Amino acid sequence: MRAKLLVAGQWCAVASLFVVPLNKPATNVAVVLAALFSMLGSDTRVRWLAASRNPIARGALLWWAMLMLSWFHAWFATGTPPPDGSVIWAAWYPLVFASLLPTAQWRRRALLALAISVALVMLASYGMDMGLIPQRAVAHQMPAMRNTVFKEYTQQGLSTLLLGAMALSTALVASNRWRRIALAALAVLVLVNVLLVIESRTAYLVLVPLAMYWAWRGIRRERWGVVALFALVAAAPAVAWYTPVIHQRLLSSMEEGIHAYVSEREPSSVGIRLELWRRTIPIIESAPLFGHGYRQWEPLYRKSIEALPDFDSFMMGHPHQEMLWILSEQGLVGLLVWLGLLIALARYIARLESPERGIYASALLIYFVAGLGNCLWLDFSHRHLFILLLACIPPPAERLPASRVVHG
């Protein structure tokens, strides 16, 4: 029975990657069941001890400790414990998954589940764009949500870019010619979807360094077919720049938003960010070393704008910039820990084999660049997408004893 519970937990871990682009409650249910079955399954002690030696799990737990210290700091400073939720506890997921997915077969099942889910969402967005599938009701009030299936356009755009990176990474190692062609076609579909269907400005900005990375990978392969494909990927952002729709969405709208904010303080997408960043700087300056503590940015920001007549238009739950959020709540110490973990992760990814190296290098690049204009860790969908993907990263060469490995 315990062996069957362990297998059930492994399938719940796989299911969590499938539902993370689709539904928040289903993601929570799958993750909780995975953790429960892992603790009830066979060889619990051996599996969890092995998982505790996983450097990815250790790095995530270090970030958890940083957030917990920030949580106690806020409690001590305000006298009231702040709410926590999965913002803090999501850092335990890599440890749980390391106890459930000890083999490459299980980890690749989870990655395949994510790829299938995002591909289905992408195809549905194409159906919406062609009029085959009705638009969501929110698209009638917010045109930017047009062609989005379950999430908002930034979340869907980033997950679609991740799908493209998975296709390119797998194409590099595919031995079958037709499989390489199919994966290349999938990557092109991703490009078109992000550029012309989703129209996410964050995805546009992320696409530029991502395309440069894959162009570099293609040149290193020294195969004309691969180089041609990756040259297409690299050239797409430059070509798209001169497409009127994209130019209007990215450059013209940003210029208009900046001008409207400076002249009339209009709460456009760009104007709200400028207001958030401008008022976050004094918050950081008042507690530069350790910050103000977990969940303290929002009340401090509210206090700084509540006297303004239209403050509700500029009221947000986070500063829409990952480093500004960390500096305001965890201070310089927290930022150094965060940057140190990202550097360590980048070095770890550089030692992986393909296709995992390309997948996780792209995921890290997407997370960092998108975090320059968003707080990804504070958003449920972004946070769970990246932490669950990170939880499936291959471990070091050390293996469990053969008698203890649970095979898929």
C-alpha cells in the first residue's frame, strides 16, 4: 500500500505541472496531495534524506529561511504577524519533488505534462484569434486580455515562451529528423503566438535576450539547418519591431504612457509602474540593510499615496519589480541572498546536459528579465510555474542505492 501511495504521489507531482498553467485550486490540490503521499509512501526516510542533499532543494530552503526571518522581523516591528501563504511555503516544493521524482523518467514526464498543457493553451488562443473559440468575458472590458485562455496575457506569454525553449532544447538532441521538424514547427508557432496573438509587452522584452541566447546555441551547433532555424528565432524580434501592431503595442504605447503620466499623472500601465518605483525608493532608503519586513511594502506604499485624490488607481499589491520588492522588505541582505542564489543556480544549470540545460537556462533568463518589470514571486501563477519547474531539475550525479530507487 505504501508503495502504491508513493506512485500516486509521483503522478500528483506530474499532474501539478500539467495544471499549473490552467487552474490555481487544482495546482494547490495536486501539490498538497503530492506532499502527503510522499510522506505516507514507502522508503520515506531514505527518500527525504536524499532529497535534503539536493542543492536545488537546499537553495530554495535558504530562500525560505530568508523569508521567514523577514516574516518575524515584520511581526516584531508591527506587533501583528503578517499573512504568509504559499509565497513563503512554495520554497519547500523542490524538497518535496526531489523526494518523489528520483529518476530522469519521472522528471521528464513532469516536463512533458507542462509542455502539453501550455501547448493546449496556445492552440486555444489561436482558436480565439481565428474566431473558432469565443473570447472570455474579461476581453470585452480589457482588450489586452484578448486571446488569453485562463490567465492574463503576461502569464500566458511567459509560459508560451517557455514552451518554445523546451521545443528548441529538445530539437537539439532529437535523433529523428521528423521529430526535429515537428519541434521546430512548434517553436515557430510559439513565436507567432507571442508576437501576434498574445501581444504581451513583457513577453516582447523577454524575447530579445531569449532569442540572442538561442541564436548563440544554434551557432555553437555548427549545423546549417539548426543555424537557420535559430537565426529565424533571433531575427524575429528585429523583424517584429517594424510590424505596426507590435510597434504600437510596445514602443508607441510606452511613450504615450510616460508622457501621460508626466503631464497628467494618468494611471496607465507604464504610469502606474513609474509611480510604484518612484515611491518605493524612499521606502528602501528608510530601512536599507534589513528592509521593513515581509508584507510591509503595501501598507507603507498606501500611506505614501492615500492623500492623493485618485490613489486607488495607483494602488497595487507589490512594486512590480522583483529587486525593489526584495530591497523594500528584506533589504540589501535579502537582495544579496537572492542574487547569490540566482548565480549559483546559473552555474548549476551550466553543468547540465541537454535538453535540460537549454530549458532551465531559458527559464532562469525569462524569470530574471520579466522580474525587471513584475514581481513574479508574489504572483501565484508565476511563482508556481517557476518553482515547480525548478523542482524537476536533474540532481547531481549521486544516486540512491539501486534497491531504493523507485522506477517509473
